[in-house]
Amino acid sequence: MTGPVSRREARRQAVVLLYQRDVTGLSLDELKANGARAGDYAADPFTEALVAGVDADIPAIDERITAAAKGWTADRIAPLERAILRVAVYEIRTGEVPAPVAIDEAVEMAKKWCAAEAPGFVNGILGRITREGGEAAA
């Protein structure tokens, strides 16, 4: 992967790194190095900021997801859906992008990569978080 990375691609890379860490237990640095060797990962400031931000705040992000998931806890959500949610919740909380953009990107990833019910599940959780004042909350 060469050249500038779009924000959409940076989000995708962040989700993939966070998902792979959950599934493999490898460190983020190992996963980045493996991805770079395979040509699947290009160091990008936006990707790095998303991964670092999510990683630094996982307990608070997961608490927000669990509160909005109605009958689910973050640790019971499938790893890929959880990674998608974590990136979107981080973006909503920081106000880096408008909540509708974060939600749309997350739903699109869920449509592409997850089971048929995942997009609605992701949309519902993120919608509740946004309605409950998730934007720019610390």
C-alpha cells in the first residue's frame, strides 16, 4: 500500500488491527509490522491516532457499548463487530468527525464484513450512544 490513505481506509486499517489483536493476542506493533511486510498496512497518522485513542480508552468505550447494547456486554459481541463499534464510539466521543459519518462508516463496514444482522445491531448501538449524548463526551 503506497500513497496517501483515505480516512475510510484508515478506519478500515484501525478496525482490522484492533480485531486482529483481540483474536490473536499479538501486540499492535507486531500486527503493524506483519501487515507492512504483507503490503496490507501503511503507517498513516489517522490510523495511528484511531488505534492509539481506542487502545487508551477501551474500558470507557466498552462501558458505553455495554450500556447501549441492551442485553449484551461488549465482551460478548463478536470481535469484528466490537472492533467496528470501538472505532466508531471513539470517533463519536472525540467529536473528530460528525456522529452520522462515524455511524455510516461503521454500518458500511458491518455490511461488508459481518453477518446479515450486524449492520442493524451496530446502527442501533451507535444511535443510542449518540442520542444519550455520546458526542465529544469524555
